[in-house]
Amino acid sequence: MESTKASQGNCQPDEIEKLSKKVVKEIKSVFLPFDKNVTNPYQRQLSEHLASFNVQVEKCGSGEFFLKKALFEWKPDVVHIHWLHPFCTKASLIESVKDSFVFICELAILRVLNVKIIWTVHNLKNHNNKYLKLDRFCTKIVAKLCHAIIAHCEKAKEDIISTFNISNHDKVFAIPHGNYISCYENAISREQARKTLDIADSKTVLLFLGLIRPYKGVVALASTFNQLTLNQPANKNAELVIAGKVWRDSLEQGDLIRQQAAKNEQIQFIPEFVPDKKIQLYMNASDVVVFPYQDILTSGAVLLAMSFGKACIAPRLGCIEEILDDRGAFLYDASYTAVMQHAIKSSIQTREQLSTMGVHNYTVAQQYDWGSVAELTYQVYQSIPNPKHSRWR
């Protein structure tokens, strides 16, 4: 990952003049899917920075059939897949089988027509764990069809090669996830944020922020926090803030968290969607951000916390251990609940160190600037040999 380091860590499009001058031919890339309503700026930042390399990104909506547009409208050089589940995981098994078949056929036709197929693997399976046999079959076929696969770290690269039985290891590339420095407003002070949330300055605030789904382990977090703080005077200065919408298929998660919060006035549960403008409110009110994930490959949320200069509590899973270290995080083995409890306890008892840990994480996050990420992505596009006769020209 050392080659990805850069001196700037912001999310504003950069002028990469030397490389731009070398680019002669425009590359057209279709992002599958590109949901304009999703607040996560990952795809927006990547597409904007790819423009510096003369890459034009077309945006395919979530779950739509794309072959007709590709043939007659977009005429792409590259189809860049980001998430498979909108195309392969539907409400019913029959619908999922049908759409998976159509999706795979569309990719196969585009490959025959000399379109480069690239897949950035953000997760090894769908987060809802629906129709896992079909999911595994679909992902393995797509992995075979791809000319190149992008992972966000070396550990993820190894997992992808193993999970999808990829024989050609050279077609799998490790490109880090970009940071979120300056992607969100960050003007509110710690004092203002705490006043808004009615949190005393003396409190050590632990934060979980984001969509609440079973694999994220939020119920276990609330339960563990209760074990540490109920009837334990030494931990009375701690407060846990859980802010995020409960996923529509996981409503029971919200009920279980409410039950835990009802037992303890040190838990503040705010079960609502957090708009972009409010992210700074929760981040700046907190001392440490908690990621109680039970299953994860890549986490942009960790980069978000680091981009706000926050200490973290997280399991040693997927890419997390490659971007977080002991200087900025309390890392634990996800196999044992007791060690998450120990990590939380350590953060409460070392409050005076949390600010320094956050500064370290911000410095690390600066390395993952979008200009470098776009450059490496462009190099992957270029690494695939161009067909002798282009279908579109």
C-alpha cells in the first residue's frame, strides 16, 4: 500500500497534470450500479477523480438491465461492477434466479463484444444472507467473467482468491478505499455537538453510527456496554450513542436495542436516518467510534471515523487491521465477545489518550487520497489489453 500514499487527503478533484497529458484516448466506464440517492460519496469521488485520467463514467441505476443501454447508448470500454446484490438478490428465490441469469448473460455478451469487465469486491456475499447458494454460484461466475478484480486490501485479495477459487491471481489487484476528509461538513465544535445531544462534557462518549443490520453486531454492543456500566461506578462516566436507521429487514434489531437502552440511561438510541449534514454532529460529540462487526470485508465507515480524527474500537476482520493499528484503535478478536468488552473498557479507562489516537488515525487517513485511488484504478483499466478491433469504433 505504500505506493498509494500522497501528501493530500481531501476529496476535492485534483489536477494530476503529468498523467493527464499522457492520456490520449478517452475511456468510457459504466459503474454498476450507481445509485444517485445513496449518500455514501465513494462512487462520486472515484468517478470525479477518474476524470483527471480522461475516464468518462456512465451511471447505471440500481438493479436495472443494462445491456440495451450499453449497446446503443453508452458504448463503454469498461463495465465496472461495484455491488452484485441489486442485480442478483431479489425478494423471491425465483426472481433472484431469473435476474441472476439475465445479469450473467449480459456480462457474457459484453465480454464477447470486447468490453473490459472489472469488479470491485466490497463484500464476499450479500449482507442479508439471502439465498447463499445462489449468491455463491453467481459471484463465482462473475469472478470468472471478469478481466480484473479489485480488492481494498491484501487480506481481502487473499479472501477473494480463496472464496471464488480464482486460479489467475494476477487479475486481482489491491487498491485501498479512499478517505472521507472534507467529504462532509465539519464545522461544529465538540461543545456545540454535545450540547445539541444533551451530553455532559465529562462523559466519555462511544459512538455507533450508520445503518443497523444484524452483521454489524449493534445488539451485542448494547448488551456488552450494559454489562460494563450497570452497577459499576467506575464506568459511570461513559455514554453510548447509537445513531442510525434500522434496516427494513432487521426491525427486530431495533426492538432488541431499545430493550437494552431501556435498562440504562447511559445509552442514547436514535433510530433514524442520519443525513450528511448531521454526521459531524455525532462524530464531533464522540471520543471513540465503535465497529462491533461480526462479519466484514471492507469498511468505509472506519475511514469515515478516521477522517474525523477519531479513535476506534474494531475487530481484526477483513481490511480493518490493515488501516487501523494499536496507536489509533482498540483492536480485538471478533471470535470472542469478552475481548470486545475488554476493548470498550480500555477505551473508557484511557480517555486522556483518545484524542492523540484520533490524531494518529487522521494522519493515516490522509494517505488514502482519492487522486491515488483513481490513479491505481486507471492503471487497472489500462492493464487489460485492448481488443484489436473495437466493437464501438
